[in-house]
Amino acid sequence: MIRRALPLTLLPLVVACDGPVPPSSVGTPEQRAALFDTVLARVERREAFSPVKNDALGFDPLASVRALREDVIAAESESELFYALSRLSNARRDRHLDVALVPGGLRVPEARGLPHADEEQDVAPLHAPLKVLPDYGTTGAPDFFVSDLPVGADTLAADAPRLGDRIVRVNGRPVAQYLADVEPYHRYSSLPNHWWRLAMALPERSALLPPEFYGERLELELERADGSRVAVTLPYLEPETLTWMGTAEPRYPGFREELRTGTWDLWLPEPGTPRAIVLRWHGFRETLLEDVDALMELAAARGLLDHAVIVDGTRSRGGSKGAYALQRLSPHPFRVTFGNLRLSDITLPFIDDKRAEAAAGGALDSGVGETMDDGGWLLDWLEHDVLDSLAAGARYTDAVPFKLAHLPKDSDGILQPAPVHFRGPLILLLGPQGGSHLDQFAAQVIDNGLGHTLGMPAGGYSNTWEWEEVLTLPGSGRPLVRFMYDIGHTLRPNGRILEGEAAPVDDFIPLTRANFRTYYRILLERALASLEGGRTA
């Protein structure tokens, strides 16, 4: 995923409208109808819809968007219009596509938890003193349960939440009804990731939801392990004031933590443990290259290159250049992910943006440069193949190695191991919390048979690029929100579209209400058992 800057051609609209704005300047019903029709037309001609996702979720994205026309027309306040546009965007069911506040744009009573076009203005939502996880061991939609509490929490009080309590009601609504009511305000590309994100959001007082969904305190009805029920009322607190027990956090019995970086934490085996290292992976972000290089230097110096490598990606974020890490974590060549571009009215401005990014030193994704070269591979493709396809009236370009980040357009997509690399088995632990570049990393391991995977599939969301623009009110030019479009498919090494369909793991082990306290012990034991003829340190 790439989060690009606002299109330069639209920036003057934002600046010009920073002056006085009428308090409820949302236009007439006719203007809002024109706004909806404009957005729908752009979605129809720009969006790279994923058929596999649509089939998996059983929906038609365009029909889902069209069904919200009257909601937009009926929105008579700034808050109502903001949330109507949020539901419209989310109707496409794409984890990457958010609606953000812009200067001079729509205003809502509370903005905590909402994305801003200027990310420095983002403020984390308030948080009740408990965490929640889904029970993936249930049939159909999962149960949700209390998975963590603050250090020092009184778990013996009759009206206090306890670890493992099942959530029955949220703020007066039965949990099934609550989840159905908040679903239109959440972005997701797959149900497992959606359930995880719902669980994360449930204890929050976030403006992602309209104010009618929460009060001054969080009210829950909980079911104890013995089947009895209790009502609890909890305050919303500043998140930095909460120190958690960490009950469901990753732990690796038999290993000791050796070193932490922004990309990975290294755990080494204790005596008697099979010769393996554990890397708790945080993401593919700003310090990826230097952190991976440091890992290889340490591994070579400490004689670790023949150890098995267990990568725990269950809590990883996305980013770029995962193939760089994989060239060093595996002794085998592999085929990278590929991608294409949906051709439309914004293709030429998109190419102009990429030229500007290359002139400024290259595109960044999560702080890490997107390409291993100077961006020339990408520009060569954009300025020749893409323009030719656009002139020919094609809807999509041909697929090329993902963003031309590691290989040029005429490559077969195969990367060789780096000169210094781990030579032992590779094991990858996965879960549905993260996706995007983590999904690509997982697909490269799975589709190329580079190692054994276990846990649950990753989040199941990845696009090549998104296009961002500021929506304006027809007839006035007033900025409203930043809106996004998915404009390209990520293709797994096996050729399947990745958006909405995570690569499956070899050994499916669901997180449940029964095993959440020992889940990482279970994953680690299964990982070590999968090593043939395990040697001890």
C-alpha cells in the first residue's frame, strides 16, 4: 500500500477554503445528489475491484455503494454528511480506503480516532481498561471475550471484568446487534481481519463511530466461565495511562530475548532448546534495511546462520521491501508478488505524481523507500507500457513485479538468496491482525514453498496503489473530506488476486477463548515439532 500526498491540483482548493465556512455548509439536497453521483461515477471508472473478495464476502460493491444514495442526500449536518461518506467508502469493503478530515472540510463533534489528511493531527481514541479478542474457534461469527486487563486490576470484585469473560451486551445492545450496527463504519477486506479490528475497537471511544454508539462510560454485560452474568461500567481513559498485564501477548518459552530493533526482536534458544531463533516481526518500515543487515551481521558473527528461523508475524504491520528480508531469511530462490494498474481518468495525474516522487528521491511507504533502484524501473514502465495501454483503451495494464520495487518489467520475477543468508528451515507464524505488505510476505513464503506456516492466515488485504483526492461540494468548491480509490491488484506469486484472499497457512491453529493465555506456547511448540531432526543448542 502507498499513502500518497494529496494531488497537487487539488491543494489550492484546501488552502483557499481555510477561511470562514458556514457552520452547516453541506449544500442542498440537489448538491448532495450531485456529490453522490460524482463519487459513484469515479468509483465505477477507477476502482480495481477484486472478484475473489466479492465472492468471499458475497456482495456487489457497486450495488452496495448505490444503496447509500439517499443517505448522502438526506445528510443535513456536517456530521451526518461525514458519516454518510464514511459508510459510502466502507461499502466497497477495502481495508486500505479511509475517509479523512481535511482543512476547511466537514467537522464532527469529536475527532479522536479519525484519520486526518495531515497524519500529525491524528489523536488516539480514549480506551476503557480492558482489551478484547475474537474467539476464532466458534462456527460462523465469533464470540468476543476479555483478553487483557491493566496491571493491578481487581479481578475479584463482583462487578469487575475478568480474563476470559464473554461479552454479551455493549452499551445496551446485544453484542450481535452492536456488531451489525457498527459494521458500516469499519474498513475491512476479509472477515477474520474485520473481527480482529472490531475487537480492538470495542473498548475504544472513537469518532470512527457516530456519538450515539457510546456514552461517557463503557457499559458491558459479561458472561463468566461458570455461565453467570454481570454488568460492568468502565471509564474511558487516556491510552498512555494504561499498563497492561500482557496476558495474550507473544511469549516464547525456552528462548531469551537478545536484542530489539524497530523491525524485529531477536530471541535466542536456551540450553536444551532446538537450534532455532525467533524473530518477533514488527513490520517492513523505516529501518527495515539497516535492521535486516544488522541481523545478518550478528547471525554470521554468532554462528547462527544454520539455525532454523521462526518469524512471528502475528502482530506485524505492513510497509515495503519484504523481499529484501526474505532473500536473507531463506536459502531458496523465490518468485515475488506482481501487480497491475487500473487505467482511468487519473492515470496521467498518477504518472505525473510518480515523476515528481522520483525527482524528489523516490516514493516512501511507511517511511521506507518503495524501490531498490532509483525509481527508473517504475518510470520506464509508466511512461511506455502504461501509456501505450491507456492509448489502446485497456482497462488494466499487464502485470509486472510488484511496483517494480526489486526487479524490472521484463523480469521473470525470480529473486535469488543474498550472498549471506540463513541456511536452516524457515517457519512463519501468522494471524489476521495485519495485512498489506505482511500479506505479500506471507504469500511469497507460502506460494514458493519456502517454509512451514502456522497459526491463522494474515489479514487478506493488499493493493498496488491507491489514489487520494479531496471531495468538494458541487457548485461551491468547498472541501469536504479526503477520499480514496484502490487502483491496482496485487497478485500472489501463484497469480491469484491477494485483496480479500489471504494465502492459507499449512497448519491452521485458531486463537480461542480457551487457549488465548497459552496461544503462543502452542504455536511455538508446533513450530519446533515441525523441525525434522531438531538439534539442541
